[in-house]
Amino acid sequence: MTALRAMVLAMICVLTSARGQWQTRLVTSNGLLAAVIRTDDGSVTDVFPRSYRAFDSLRSVAPFLRELRLRGNDRPLRVRYGGNTHIVEVEYPRVKVSYFAPFTIGERVFYAVVEGEKAQVDSAAFQWTSATGGLRTLDMTFGGGTAPHRRYFLFAAQDSAAGDGGDLRPSRARLQTSGGVLLEDEMRYMRFVIDRAKLPPHLSPEERNLAEQSITVLKMSQVSPFESVIRSRGQILASLPPGEWNIAWVRDGCYAIMALTRVGLYEEARDGLRFFLNAESGFYRRYVHTDGRDYGVGVPYRISVCRYFGGGAEESDFNPDGPNIELDGFGLFLAAYCDYIARSGDSLFVREFYPVVAEQVAEVVLRLIAPNGCIRQDSGPWERHLPGKQYAFTSIACARGLSDFAELGRRHGAPDWQRYDAGAERIREGIQRLLLVGGKYIKGNVPARRQSEYEYFDAASFEAFGLGVIRDPDLFPAHLKVLEKYLRIPGKQRGFRRVNGGDGYDSAEWVFLDLRIASAMCRFGMKAKARSLIGWVTAQSSRNHNLIAELYGAKTARYEGAVPMAGFGAGAYLLALADWYEGSR
């Protein structure tokens, strides 16, 4: 064991001893439905017929079953994810209950499987406080001889959003035919997905558990290929219930796709890209704000300016300052698309989509470059609505995306690749001319003038280095030194807030930023500093069911915000691990 590794493991032990366990709910999903289970009493608080928040602007997703619990049992001895999979195991003194929705057969059915001695299993019964949508239930018992005594309880409701679900007759037939081994099939399925992933060798036990559970979180967060609404398939939600961000944001989805690609889960990554390309968008080609100015994209485009409804249509949230019109997603999509093709070698995907990506994504980025060289003002990565600013992160993301797309075009003989390369260079020059201050650091946005100004410092600017847009080996340590002074949370081993000033949400510690800054540190040879941040997140998550939080409280480091985070949590963690163990490309 190297001295560095021994030091890091010792640090993790110290950190672990100083923390508590704060995540009190687990989620299970198969990309069709989602259920939330309490860790203190083992009850199922909600079962949702879909994993996302809303089908469209008129139809939100409400639970069809609430407060489901095993009748007459003591408090559980333990509640956990079995084998780092999607199966939530609740162990009581006399029986064990496994909760899941099946991936293997793609059913919109919630399963509770009770195992134990015959008398205990035969007398098992569930109760619930409310149910809607024409709840249908079924139970079947299996076992005898050497087989475990097991009773399956099934719950389903007619899904009004798409008219599917609710019929348990196929479920009954499949269970009868299989002899009640669906639980084992589900465990094997998710373990197969985990084993397909190419994780770095020599991970610590804590890192491996968190990496495996992160793969499961990404898998649970992606809408199933069995989804009846074709445009919904493949979208990756930013979070899952009970986290409130169970919505498909472009930004979160692109980081999730890059993580899936990095670990070799190419099928899932391709499905995520295909969702973006097949979704219904273009609603903000024109948008005249209250100031009379048109903030629309201006040309036909393919990637949402913010996020998507679950049904696969573009959405943007509004407040009195108008909608969020964000332009970084065009660049991030290009980066994720090109990264997938480079690592997977999927030339068929290039031929299928290159023309539309060129015309409705890359060309859009070229048109969004302002006369000063940076991307024109937008709502930014932190969703500031309108009129917005010329944010550093937006230009960084678009520079990376155009550069990658130019290289893709060059390799595949596209005649226009030099235009995209020139566009990327133009943005890069704009960043260095307008955002680089005194040759020492990158400020958060072009119009910022004073260091005390809100958002003058923005931790998203680290992506200039993490995404490889700026490779100056002297600039990164200078940038880090300045932003540590203004954005680092006080306290040993703590990470970063997102901007200077702002409310409690701004000033909390952002786990996504900790992990992306760790990746940037790896790129510039600061592996000990990166290891400290990765170790901090690993230690926190290990005590919280290996689920990654959106935020840590600024003063307490307690879990805050949405849990679990997918692209901004599980995805960013897998990328940081790969960067530390394997190095950045």
C-alpha cells in the first residue's frame, strides 16, 4: 500500500467517525414506476406509476399507492439495497421483505416479496392508507422442499397518462411459469449490468460499493425501453423520488451519458442520446420577453433550452422573469455525442444522426456566438431566467462541444469540420479575452466587474479545465487558489459552494462541483487534492446507503437538496473515479 493511499484511507476513517446517517428514504425504480421506502420503519411511503414528475403541462404524476406496510411486524432490523442493486431489502426479526419493480420483464407493477418460515409467510398481509387509479392487487405463494418459502404481493394501477398497466394476469402467468424466481432474476439482471461496467481496478471497498450503487442509480433514472410512450424512452432524470428533481434536464443528462460511456455501458448511453434527438423541441425559436427583446434561439434546433416533460416534449420553467433559456446544453450534447462515438466506435450512429446534429446542434452553436466571441447571454447553468448574462460555463461547454464535433467530422471526412474547429477557437479566444482576469482566474460571467458582485466567482468556471477547453498548466493552480479563497466551504476537507453571495441554496456545498473540480485537479496533476474531495464524497455517501446528495449543508455537512442525484451525483462520481485512477483524455 502506497503512503498516499494509506493516508487517504486513514482520512476517510476519521471523516466517517464524525458523521451520522441522514438519508432516511430509499427509492426503487425500473424506469417505468418508482417507489419510496422509509429506512426507519420499512414502510413504502409512495408508489408512483411513472418515475418522472409530469407527463406534460396538464398531467402530473401522483402516487397510486401510499403508506404501504407489512401488517403486525416490529420495526425492521435493517433496510438496505441488496447487493448494490435496485432491490430494497427490509429485514424484520421473522421475515424479510424485498421491494422492487422488475427490469427483466418491463412491468409497471410494484412487487413486495415476503420470505421466511412457512407460518410467518402464509400469514403475511399488507395494509395501506390510500390508493387511487383503480388499484389492483395479487398475491401468490411459492416454496416447499429445498426452495425458500416466499410470497409475492403485486400492486398495479391503470395509468391514465398512457392507458397502460393495471392488468395483472400476465404477471400471474409469468410467475407461475417461472416458479417464483423473479426475485433472483432481478438480482442477477442488475448485477449483470454492474459487471458489464468497466470500473477502474484497485478500488477500495467503499469506492466499489458507491460506484456500483451509482451505476444502479443511473439505470433506475433512465426511462425504460418498455415504456409505451416511445418519445419517453431513454430519457435520464436528474433525480428520482423522493428528490424533487425527477425531471430530464439536458445538463444532468449529458453528464450521466458521459459517465455511462466512460464505464462502457454503451447501450444505455446511446439510448440517452437517442432520446435527445427524438424528443419534441424547438418551442423557443422565438421568445419575446417583457423588455421587448427576442431571447429565442433564432433558428430550428434539436436540443431543449432547459429540460423535458416525461412525455418527451421540451419544457422550461417560468418565474416572473420569464423562462429559462439555457444554451450550454447544445455544447454539452455535442460533447456527450462525440465522446460516445469515440469510445464505442459506433459508426452507424454517426451515419444515422450526423446530418441532423450538424444542422440543428452544431450550426446553432455557431449562430449563438456573439460578436465579442463568447456565447450570447442566456439563463446560465444555475437557471437565472431572463435577461441572463454571458456566463462562462455556457461558452466553456459550447467550445468543448464544437471542438469535439470538429474532430468527429475530421475523422469521418465531413467537409465542414474546419468551420466548427474555427468556431471553437473563436469562443476559446473570447473566454481568454473577456473572462480571464489578470492571467490568474476565470470570472463567472462577462459583465461582472467587482469581486464583491454576485456571481463574479462561479465554481462552474472550473469546467474550462475539467472539460479541457483551457490546458495552460500554470493557469489552473492560479485559478484554484483564487476560487478556494472565495468559494471553498470553511472546514477541513470541505468542498465548494457554487457562487459568491446568494441564498442558502447558492452557499451550500455542491457535491457535483466537488466531483467536477476533482476531475479538473486530476487533469492538471493534483491527484492528492483530487483524492481528498473524492474521499470526502465517498465517506459521506458510504454512510448514506451509497446515494449521492445534491448538497451538503454549509455548516453541518448534512445531506440537503435532492437525493439521489443521477448525472450530478452518480455520473459525476463515476467520472471522477475514472479520472483519478485512469487519467483524463
